[in-house]
Amino acid sequence: MTTTTETSTTTNFEAQKGKPLLEIKGLNIGFKTQNGYVEAVRGVDLSLGQGETLAIVGESGSGKSTTATSIIDLLPGTGKVTSGEIWFDGKNLVTLPKAELSDIRGREIGYVPQDPMSNLDPVLSIGWQVEETIRANRVATGRKEVRAHAIQVLKDAGLSDADKRLKQYPHQFSGGMRQRVLIGIGLSSRPKLLIADEPTSALDVTVQRRILDHLETLTRDYGTSVLFITHDLGLAAERAEKLVVMYKGRVVESGPSQEILANPQHPYTQRLVAAAPSLASRRIQSQISPSVTHGVTVSDVGSDDALRIEQAHEREAAASKAKDFIKVENLTKVYNIRQGGFKSLELKAVDDVSFEIPRGTTMALVGESGSGKSTVAKLVLQLESITSGTVAVDGQSIGALKGRELFDFRRRVQPVFQDPYGSLDPMYSVGNTIAEPLTTHNIGDRASRQARVRELLEQVSLPVSTINRYPNELSGGQRQRIAVARALALKPDVIVLDEAVSALDVLVQGQILNLLTDLQSELGLTYLFITHDLAVVRLVADNVCVMQKGKVVERATTDEVFSNPEQAYTRDLLEAIPGANFQFGA
Amino acid sequence: MPSSPSQLSADHFVADLEETPIRAVDAVDESEKPRSSWTDAWESMRSRPLFWISGVLILLIIAVAIFPGVFNHVSATSANLNNSNGSPRAGHIMGFTYQGQDVYARLIVGARASLTVGILATLICTVIGIIIGALAGYYGGWLDAVVSRIGDIFFSIPTVLGAIVIMTTIPNRTPLTVAVILAIFAWPQVARQMRGAVISAAATDYVMASTALGVSRFRILIRHVVPNAINPVIVIATVSLGTFIVAESTLSFLGIGLPGTTISWGNDISSAQTYLRTAPLPLLWPAVALSITVLSFLMMGDVVRDALDPKARARR
């Protein structure tokens, strides 16, 4: 292609900007399930102009991904478009024959999937996978030309030494690099439209920003329209001109994204916007005053328990002034990784980490994946052995605990894990799950345990009828509340929350954070809150430790870290939060 | 506060509130009946015609095995050589064997031997496989290494071949001995499957949460890991029941399974085989019975797999 034609196409883009490229009218999509027919998308209208960027936001199950995949006829399983029209570049994709559609798919509509870890074939080289796309879309023919084009695609996607990397396999690439490859594949044939389904939600914030910046540059250069699917309002505010808010398969609000987020009209959008954490947020304050509620939690328990509670109160009184209820000193954890044969490699996951947590406060441990924050959590929980250094809880060093002492220690420190789908035994009913700590520690008889389970369910605001349900019937947020209830059953002093809200939708996340804050002031709990999300830290933490590569790089109160970050790394993290400085309305 | 709609730009669409009512955040749907994964599995099985067909057949076969007297009043052993390879007639709907015995009667009586071997072998091999596989997968280390290699040794010997070698040395063969010998060569398959499932179940967060609660290691294995790892083994067990029945018939056919004095489908096929060209019916009937029995268990295994292993279901 010569330079002149390229300029002419560019001017063409300019002239056509704003003209609708994609128009969806009255789209209905249904799924056949065991229990009959379920409508996942109901009467959706949207339109996307040439060169525009549109974001569909909504919680999981709102139909946003279903809408996007229906455009390229990749609906999963039994999904079917039941009525409506999808106009793309003058053609109705719903009625288009399969052969013509597959010609458009990939060549005119690119797709970037969500999970970079599972969307590249691990047994084929990166080069092969890029070339396959190029050949399938007939962008180039001939071995050499295809190869040259593949290198160009990867270079454009931001992989500098692309020619060498063609021979490598996906496992040799980091998550961010894999996502670049997928973006490269999606854009390889210069499509008119790119559908990006949560393209960066599996990545760290700093990587996310680099990838999104890059995607923006590329699509601007090519004049590509972009359809973003995201749950992140900040990202939508920052990256998209138009916004479509979906709820239960319907569009509840759509229009210019800045206007919607600054001035939301529909109650659901208002709710979403209000729950979106940003750097302007403040720490959540409990709605319950601690003095009133102490009596309530103590009631309705066996005499055995009453004694223990009394002891707990004595403990509390003795330690209430202790600044270092949890004291971590020079904590180090080294893993030996087998390298094959008799060789092994030492990996320092946690490197000389020290911090203190005063009683009744929240310490946030922030860092990107691989920073060692979750390992610290496992060490504090004594799920892994300490290599060197000490962890002391209430003056008791926990590294050397064994047998009975360790068993007793477990009553005082409890975890809540990240994955709400993995942390509850699917074979256990909710009642049995919450009762397990009580039976394990032989507390009370059957009836008093039942009463305690009911009380705990109430504490985490779930109806008592949940007791007979199984985890597969509950949503992620509900499961996470069950996990909190299980952690609370033994009346612990400390709860270690390992990315406990990261997998949840923003509204549900806000709800769990409120619950945790209320429980903290009600029960005097101390939290170790591990997260990668700085915006959430703002909402719950009193103190922050920023971790990088196993070391603590910055340690201060939350206000200090956010108003005056000392380390460049912390500043990077703060700046990378999408829509960090956007003033949300409502 | 939201401003009045007049301030909004032209393409700012807001849905009618009445058409899009919003519900409380993350409310529990209390209208649905509570359902465990077993309830789900049952509902999935119940909706498949294959489940009912194979279920009725299996029940029928079991009933025949337990109460042969209900289905047959003719002696299975009394022989009248006048009827040698005789064709069907009233009262003897399937005709006679070479020895002049009633084919239908032998078919009914033989069901018990075949089914006993099948069920016993399945039970023995499943129990051994579950215990060994679970311990190896859960505790790992040298135990795993030793057990896995021993399993490999047995695995490398074809079941029927191994059984032939051992059976020829055993003088008094009963359904129990046949079942034990078959199980000895078949348990590694169950153990392997169990070991893999246990390893993946032991790596879950709920196991870690239980550890943090102070639940002992062995108790976690019994209460959390095994119940979550058992599904693929149940599937294998249902399918292998059919193959064990076939294996018993094979051994009996070769004359080294159940002794000739025991009435079983395999023995009858074996003795009818000599006259296949002149009188095929005495061979055909036990063969058909065998096929139907094995097919029923395989179909049931298929349905059970679809119900217990949703991933396999999705692939269908």
C-alpha cells in the first residue's frame, strides 16, 4: 500500500467519524436451561459511531458480555438471538448466512477476550497463533509476507523484539504481554470494530494502564471503533466517550459517559456511581455505635461461651492500649523451587518485612501480583512456616506453635479468602459450613450451635432460611458473607482478608466493606486487609503497607499515603487507578 | 442530586423506571427450594429417558438374580437328552441345550452368578481404589511414589490375561474368588482417578479455610476432600460393573472362570459354542442377556457421568 492511499483512508475516517458503524435494535437473547427458557438480554438498543469508543457497564449477569458476543455470533452454549437486529456496516448480522458472518468476524470485527492466561493455546508458538489469524483473514498470503506481517502486528502491539518472540510459547510471556498479543491478534487485520471484553481486569493496575494507553493509541491511528465491556466505572469514565449501563438484561441508561457518571439519572446508575470507590472517597464509618451493640452480641449463647467472652473482654481490656497487637518483625519466607534433577532455586517471597497493627484497626497490605502480600497472609495465619523473623499476636510469638497451642491460636486469627467460589465446600450446606468451626472446637451442644449459626447469619445480613442452602445456589457476594460468618464463629480477634472483595461487583463489594466496618466497630476486630486495589484501601484502611517484590516499600497511615506518597512506586500505583481523579456525581 | 432532564444532552437515554425495577443489592432468592449438588444430579438424571430405560432394565436383572423362582418354574439342571438342542415349544420358549436342559431356566438362574461377580468385583475394586488413591494423593511423598508404582505394575497387566494366569492355579473357584481376582487387576484405574481428584480437591481454598479453623488433617480428608473427589469414581464404578460381567463370562467361556457346575451365562455360551452352526439358539439367548445387562450398566454409567460431571455435559 502506498502512502497516498493511506492518507486518503485516514481522511475518510475523519469524514465518517460519528456515522453509526454498529447499531443494535431491540435485541433479545435467550438461553435454554434445565428450568426452561431464560431471557438474558431484553430489548437492547445501542449505536456506536465510526472511530468512537463505547463502554457497556453492569454487574455480572447483567447481559453485557452476552450482548457483545452475540455481535460476532459467539454466544455460548444454548444462547440464541430470539429477536432484534444487529446492523454492522450496512448488514444485518442476525440474518446473515454463517459463511458471510465468519468472513466479517476477525477481518472486520476484532475481539479481545477477557482472560489472557487461558486464551492462547499453550502448545502452539505465539508466532503460529498470530500467523493463523493473519492467514485466516487473508490479510497477507505467502509464507514470508505472513511472517513479516506477524512481526509487524506484534511490534504494533508493543512487543519490542517481536521477531525473536515469534518462536516463544505463551508460558514464556507474562499476563500483560499475553494480553498485548491478544490485542495484536484482535487488531491484526485492521478491523473496523474491536470488541474488548474486560481486556484488563485480570491484570495489575500499572500494566492495565499501559495496555489501555496502547490500545487507545492503536485504535486512534487505525480509526477503529471500540466496544468495551467492563465492570469498572472509572475505566469507562476515562476511556469511553459513550456509556451504556445494563441491568438484568436491559439498558437502563445510555449516553455520553462523562455526563452519565457526573449526573446519573436512573436509580440503578446512581447506586453504581455512589458505590464506585475513587481516591476522593473517605474511610467508611460504622453506622453502629459500639457501646450499644456489645450487649447484643453477647446474648443468646451457652454459659461456656459466656465465660469465653468474658475472658475475651478481659484480654481486650488488657491489650486495648497495645499499639502492637500484631507485631511482624523482619519476616522472611524463602521457597525452594525444584528445578529438575537435584537442582533447586531459592525464591524469597517475603523479604525482611516488619509492621505493627494496633488493636481494632485495619492494616492494608497493597501490592501487585507476585509482591508477596498473600504469602504474608499465610504466614500470619500459620498456614505456611516462617523461614526467619517473628510474628507475634497479642504478645505471643506464633512461629513455634504446635499441637494444642496452635489449635488454640486458630480460634483467634481467621481468614477470608479471595475466591468466593472456591472457599466454601460445595458439598456442605451453609449451616454446616458455619457450624464447622464450632464442632471442630467442641463449643456448645447441637442446639446452641444452631442458635449461634442463626445469630451469625443475622450478623452478616443473610436470611435465616439460607441455613439449608448450598453454595452453588448463592451469589459471589452471598458466599463471601458466609465465609465472613464462618470466620466470625469462633469470636476471633483478628481476621485476615486476602483479596476478600476483589472478585465482587462494585455494589456487592461496597456492601461487604460496609459489613466489615460495622463488624469491626461492633466486635473490636483487627483486620489485615490484603488487596491490589488502592481505591478499596481508601475506604477501609487505617494504615497501609505498600509491598513490591517481597519488601515493604512504604508504610504510613492511609491519609498520608494517599495525600503524599513518598515512593515513586506508590505514586505509579495511585496514578494507574482508572478514573482516579474523576469526580463521580450523585 | 440529579438535575432535571432538560439539562441532559440529546442522546442521553434513561430507561423508564417502571420497566426496569431495581431490586435490593444481592438479595437471597428465598422463593427457590434449597438444592444440594445431589439434588441437581438427580434432577438431571431424572429428565433423561436413557436413565429410566437402563434403570428399569437393571432393576429387572437384579430382581431376576434375587428371586429366580418368580420368573421360572422349570428345573435348570434336569436334562432329557431327547430334547437335545430342541427347538422352542410351549413351556420352553427358548428351546433346549445340547444336554436337553431348558435354556430359559438356565438364563434366569445364571443371572445370579454373573451379577454377583460383577457387583462384588466392583465393590472390592472401588473400595481398595478409593482408600489407596485417596491416601496416596493426599499425603503424597514416598507413599504416593510407592503406591503409584505398584499400581502401574498391576495396570500394565491386562485384567483378563492376569486373571487367566492366576485362575488356572486356583482349584476351587467361587463367584467371590473370581471377583477378587478381577478386582486385583482393576483397582489401579480407580486409584489413579481418585488420586488425581483428591490432589485437586486438596488444593482448594475451602481446605485451607478448614486448616485455618484447626480441623485435623485426616478429618479434612474424610469430611471435605473425599466427598468432593468421589464423583469420577462413582462414574467409573457404574461403567466397570458391566465390564466385570463381561470379564466373568470371558473367563467362564475359557473354562477358567466359574466351575462348570455353576450355572452362568459364560459357561452356557461356552458349552453351546460347539454346536453353533447346527443350533445357534442356545448360544444366542445367554449372549443377548449378557449384552442387555452390560448395555444397561454402560448406559447408566453414561447418565451418571453427565449428572455428576457437568464439564462432560457441557462438551456434549
